[in-house]
Amino acid sequence: MTRLRVLNCIRASGNASRTDIAAALRLSPATVTFVTSGLMVGGLIEEVTATDTPDAAKRGRPRVALRLRKGEFHIGGIKIARGSMSILVLDFDGKEVKRLEVPLTQPQMEPEALVLTIRDALTAAYEQIGCGLERLSGISIGLAGQIDAETRFVHWSSSLTQRNVDLGKHLDKHLPCAAFLDNDANLVAKAEQLFGEAKGLKNFLVVTVEHGVGLGIVLGGRLYRGERGCGAEFGHTKVALNGAACQCGQQGCLEAYVGSSGLLRRAAEDISPDAFPTVRALVQGAVDGNAEASKILDEAGQMFGLGLSNLINLFDPERIIIAGMEHRIAHLHSTAVMNGVRNNVVKVDAPLPDISINHWDDLMWARGAAAMGIEHVSALKVKELSE
């Protein structure tokens, strides 16, 4: 644990002297010297010499600092979306090595077929990099659905044709390195925590809106997933008795009214099957004066605002971040929606939590996966030093 704390301290600061580390973590200088020596032997960190510091000559003899070893331990972050797969490869220091967008011909696949598709995409990425998959130290995959991250068991996902899948078994069989799996909204929350709008916050929520609606919960600086990995299913909270059918198989879920799948289903049923094939077209239809399109988006905003007020009443977070592509979320943070949130929150003599917008694209989801992968690989490498 001390090795991991020291490693994370160096990562957070970019580079730090042994004295700085000892002060920040309240460790003795001898402990820091012992721990950092082991991390250097393991190839995780390196010393920054005087020539590495641009203003070294001005300060006289500088203190030797430590930084993460650059170029080592590639980590892949993968986001599985409805029609594409986004891949981002980072080195251990967080520097981008390769990015790749791969179209998916099927929105749902058999578990093994999905993993083989991931492997083929990684192979293609490394052919472009010019080296083999053996450079990969870990892969972190973000998938929509109810996922037990610890066991890599998928209770349900809109990307899989089956329920209750031990996806970890397929990952271990077909991928060349350690593979980690998590709900994609959790990965967005981790990215926001490490280098986004939630940096420095201890208690915040991230609501993601795309094909479905997800939620990442960070309490006390740690992700909350639930006992079975089935917590934080904001999209499947119920907003209507015997309401619209949801892709999860139940009725009345928030996702059935707010997610892209729900919006397009409503458009097909209430207007015509071919009127608005995409959410962007539906939004443009409302802008152009189509009354039915406006009604669908207005109802989505009302449902979403009600859901946000419930989140505030339950968690009282420092901040709620709404993440998604601009055309998918613009109607969800209008003045009318925010007024609805205020009206439905329990009244106290304190301001509402800050509600901010972050227009994420699929690459940013992959960056969240890679960020989580770096944490997992760090823990694995540190554990190897202790064996």
C-alpha cells in the first residue's frame, strides 16, 4: 500500500523529490528512500536529472526528482458504443500512443464475438504503431449495462445478446494481457476525477446520456458500484407505472424517455417510422417547428429534471456533471429543466449543487477507460514487486 501511495503521489505531481513525497504522505525519509528504490528497480519510476529541468542552471544544484518512467507499460482504453468501438492506447505516464475508431456492424454480439472483435481491433492498432501486442500491460473496457467490475461478470448489457455472462473468462482466453471491465459511466466518472471537471472533489455524480442513461457515483473520493455491481442504474429508475418499454426488458425506465433509443422509439411510434432516424434529426425537427418532435424532447427534459432532483435529494453531492455529445443533451439542461430541478429539491437554506455540462465524445470515454486501466496496472505492478 505504501508503494502504491508513493506511486500515485508521483503521478499526481508530475515529478516530486523524495523530500516532497515524505512531506505529502507523512512518511519518514528512510521509508521513502526504500520504497522508491524498489519502484525504480521495477521500472515504474525514474530520476529526473539536472539536464531534464530547463531552469536547473539558474537554481544551482537542484534536488533530484522522481517521475513515472516514460514510454513504458502501454495501457489500452476501450469504449464499446452502439455502432463503434473507440480505442486509446496510453503509456504509463498518460501520454497518448495511438487512437483508433472501429465501426461495428452489429449493435449486439455474442460474448466471444465481442471479445474477438476487441482483439482484432487492438491488433490493427498495434500494426499501425509498429510493434506487437506484447507491449500491452493492461486493457480496460467500458461497457454499458449492469457489470460486476471485480468479477467481470455482466448481468446485462445492451451490447451483448446474452444475459448473465462471465465475460472475464472470454477476456482471459482471447486477450494478450490483463483485462479489466467496468460500467462505462464509472469510467467517465474516473476520467472526470483524474483530469476533468471533478478534479479535487470528493463527492460528485456524473450522468451520461447516449444510447442509454448512466450514472457514475463518487463518494468520499471513491467510486460506488453497489454490492453486485448493479448500483447507480439511474437510467433504470422508474418514472412511469406501466410506461414505455425499455431495452432492459422492463417498463417505465427513465432511459426509455431520455436515452437515444427511447427518443427514437417515441418518434417512430408518435410521428412515423422514418421521420427522424437520428437524435440529431429529431432535435433539428423541433428547431424547425415540428410540434411532435418538440413534445418528445420536452417530455424527456421533464423526466430528466425529475430524475436529477431525486439524485440531489438522495446524495446531496458537490457537483453533478452531465456528460454526452452536445446534440444529445442540449434539451436536457434548458432553463425549464433546471427550474423543474429547483422546484423538486427539498428546500434548505443552502445553494443547489453545481450542475455542469461536459460535451464528451467517444474518445473521451476511451480516455476514462484508459485512466482506470492505469490505476489497475499500477496496482498489479506494485503487487509484483511484493511477491
